[in-house]
Amino acid sequence: NNVDVTFFYGRSRRGMLMATNELKKICNYHSIIVSGKVQHSRKSSTIFNPDKCVSVDQAETVVGIEPVYALSSGLRKSVLLNAIHEALQVAEELFECMPESLSDEGLEALS
């Protein structure tokens, strides 16, 4: 399946320069990874103004599926994603400390 990637930063001089810079970043790569919201239609799929375009070597810098949250004033998406990442690391450490199952006494106490 193909996905079209569209860069559009407006028709101003600044917008054209931004689009040109994005294209220069990726034109030397045989394969790239693109991150952004995919818009589907009957005939095609498009990513409009992708969040990231990186070489395959930099795959670890792209989040697989990125949840979308409403942001409060002054809260940046990067700060929220870092907080979520740190919380998941703490949860993983806690999970490793937990026993695989509760003892029989523990199960009876919960009944």
C-alpha cells in the first residue's frame, strides 16, 4: 500500500523554504519512516505535513502509535509524551517486583 506525503507550509516565501528543507532532508535516503496523522479516502491515504521524516537508521526516534491528547495551555506535546514514557518505565519496574500470582491466603482475603 502506498501513502502520499504532502508538505504544505503555505505559499509564502517562508513556507516554500520550509517545504524545500523537508524535502532536502529525505531526498538522499532510499527508504524513510514518516510519522503523522493518516487521512484515508476511498482511493488513497495521505499524511499531510508529517510530524517526522527520518531515515530507517533513526527509526527509534519515531513513536509507533502516538496517542492524541487535548493539551492545556502551556503544555507541549513533547512534555506530555516524556511524562508518559517515564510513567511507563516506572510501571515496568514495579511490574518486575510483583509476584507472578497471589498466595492462597491473599486470594482468600480478596474473596
